[in-house]
Amino acid sequence: MDKKLLLVATHSFDAQERAGAALAIANTAAANGIDVIIFTINEGALLVKKGFAETIGEQKAFPPIKDLLASLVEMGQKFYVCAPCAKQFDINPEDLLPNTEIAGALTLVELAMEREVMTF
């Protein structure tokens, strides 16, 4: 399938259901053959920090965030974390989930120009 999706995740602990929705949609898209990239910004940056997802409580509507992230990692999905946000939350390259890179605004803009975009 030649469909491409950029999912911009802007929340984590601050809006767990929104983070859960973003990751659930990313899982559904990836499982159905859509090329998905997840770009995390603001509080969403913490989603790609190793061990952070385990600190987020259960949600009512979606599976646990740690399970949704583990599934995306297992499927080999690509993640980016906003460079200023990584700095804000003291996230270093060695702290990142597999297949995650720190990137700037230009990367986000370039990805958005070539993909359908959903923001949560």
C-alpha cells in the first residue's frame, strides 16, 4: 500500500486518552499496511523515553500506552522526537525507544509535506 501517515502526538501524562487515541490509531494504520511515522512534540515527547510509558496509568477507552508503544516498536515503526522538547524534558539519544531519532522542525515540515497528517 502506498498510503503514508504522519501522526503528531502532543500529549502523554497530561492527556492520557489523547495519547492513547494517537497510539491506537497508529497501531491500526500500521497493522493495515500503512506507512506510519510518529512525531512526538510537547508533552508527547515523553512517550518515546524508555520506561516512561510504564508510569502512565490505565485509560478507559484504549489499551495501556505501554502496550500500544511496545506494539509499534515491535512492528518497526519510526518515531521522531522534537529536538527542543527532548531538551526540555532532558531526553538524550540513549534514553530513546528503538527506531527513534531526535529531529528539528524542518524534519516535521518535510514529513508533513509528503504524508497525510493527524495530530493529537
